[in-house]
Amino acid sequence: MTDWQPACDFAAITAADLESRGEVFACVDDLYRTTGARQGQGGMRSAFDLEWRRGGEVRRAVGKVLKEEFLAQLAHDSEAREHFERSQIVLERIRGLADPHLLPVLLSTPILGNYLLVTPFGGETLVSLVSREKSSARDRVGWLVDAVRGLAHLHRAGIAHSDVTLQNILVRRLEGARPHGVLFDFDLAVAIDAPGNLTYAQLYGGRIVGSPDYSVTPELVDPVLVESPVSVGRDVYAIGTALFALFTDASVYGDVADLPTLFERIADGVVRQGKIKVDFPAEVPNSLRAIILKCLERDPRHRYPDAALLEADLAAAHAELAVAVAPRFRSTMEYVHPAVPVKLVDILETRPDPSVTPEEIGQMQAILARASYVLGRSLGRVKGHSIYLSIPDPRLVATGRFVEQNT
């Protein structure tokens, strides 16, 4: 077919090519063709729809390139560059793994002026699915069990995912098979089997990396635990927060006013050798609560030692869950959901730290707009960095134009 004749080798394409339609590039025996359709934004990358041809079969794929602001950081921040180079090595290792519960990495390579990551199209995120669609407790937990099985494979391969959240689990619906959960987004994955394994303090140098309410753990923020060696314990903790979040949008940390307070509660621990500070909503099944609490132990040594043992307990509890459709979970945390984007003057008037300047807020608004988000409010500063609450642009959500599939 003439329309599948490659115009260039993958190394010669640019990020701008993904925004055009009909560009074809080759890698080994695979061909990829751009559609020009932007799928969305992740934390580090912008995502675009691709067509992927292998043999005579054409499937849907996702191509991701680094955002301009992250490229600028790599150019000027040697520590960020070192982290990224390390992550590229780990991505190449993950590319060699085959597991039905891990989204395959088809390609991870430098291109002209950027880096390209290609995966098959995976489906809808679990967080989007459970918040929008009625589903039984058994279905929800079953999809998470699938992802834990993929996580166990990662752990056996000497890799920690480091950002397990419901946002990073997809529900794949393949013809002739039951929907199943798939773990993806390996941008923060780290090797834990390297000689002289680093501590969290050495790896991150005081930076807090992850999703604050989910994959930021006590060993990232506590001054003693931060000297612990990097391990799979962070993933186990995150599965505990994910299980909790399957049934409620409350936080395991309770109501928190700002990010510094959240980090204090994470460091203090919500479970300390059986002493519990977690307030379970009624929606969380009793059969899951002991598992959640063991995952959330403050000291990694008191959690499940790896995802395999966690999966065994979780699978047993899953079998006992009801198949009846669960009601939509109630909203118990206060988030900003404006009918229209919040104005700059309102953010300035309500910011808790007056050192956050209008220029900083304006820059953040521009960055978020490119990702289809708007600024909700300023939360002050943490370690000198301005922190914000952002939300999907309500106008895009209301008109069905906000995309939230494997980005």
C-alpha cells in the first residue's frame, strides 16, 4: 500500500510531525502513521493517536513526546537529566517484558529534538471509569488485582513502578475477552536490583516525586525513612491508597487544607504497627480493610514485602465481593469545580502565600491550558516551589472534549 510507505526512519521525525496527518515512519518491522489527533497530556508528555502496522494488521497506538517545559528543564538541570537518562534505561528493560497486565512499550527512543515513547492504545483509565460508570465492587477490585499481577512481574524483574494510581491503570476491552486491568505509565519506574542500591535521599535529593495523595509515601517525606533503600514498598503503599480510592473520593489522610499539611500527615503515618488513623467510609468493603491497612504501614518493613504476596490476599478477598452494582461513591473532599475557569484576581486574593507572584500564576495558567486544565487555586509554596490545585477545564468536560485515555 502506497500510503504506508515510510517517509523516514523514526530517528528523523520531530514532535511536530505527530501533529500532522499521514506521516509514516518505520522501526524494524513495524510501521507507524500519524493521525494528527492529540489524545491528551500526562505529567511529562503530550500524547497523540497513531496507527500501528505490524504484518498485515493495523491497530491503534499512542505516541508520546516530552513537553517543552520538561525539555527545558533537562537542558539546564543536570540532576533532572540524570534521572531521565536512568528512566530511559529502565524503560528499555520494561520493553523486554511480556505480561498481559503491563501495557507493552513498543518504542522508546530519541528523535530530533525530543524523545518518543510508543505504546498500544490501552483503553480508559480506571479512575475515569469508576467515577463515571456504575460497576460492582468485584469488577473494580478485579481490575486492580489484574494491575497488581502486572506489578508483581515488574517486581520480579527488579523494577519498582513508583507511581501506582488509578490514573495509571487502564481497563482494556478486547473482543472475546473480559475487560481486564493493565498497568502503564512507567516514567517514574526505577531499578531496585542495581549494585549499591540508592536510598530515597540519594535518588531524589530532597525532591518529592509522585502523586501526593497516592504514591507519595512516608519514606519520601520523613527525614529518617528517606534514608531507606529504594524498594517495592512504595508500590505496595500506593496499592493501599488505590484500593481505598476505588470506593470513595475521600483521602486516607482525612481533610487537609494544603499540601504541606498533607505531607506532614504522610510523614507521621496513618498506620503505625497497627495503630490506625484511617477513617473508612461505609462504601469500603470490610474484607479489604485489613489489606489496605497493611499496605499503608508507615514503615516499609511492616507492609507486604512485594506485590506477589499482596496479590494473593487481594485475590482471595476479591472472590468474596458482591457482584451487585455499587452506587456511585459520595464526594467527601472539597475540590474546586467552577462553572467557568477561576479568574486570576480570585486566585491572587485567596493565595495563602503572598510571595507567589501574578507572573508565576499566569505562567502556570498558560502551561495548564495546553494540557486542557485550568487553575483552581494557589496552595502556597513547598521548598520554594509554588504549588497549585488544577482541574479539568469545565467547558471541555461539559462538551465532552476533555480526553482522559492512556495519557
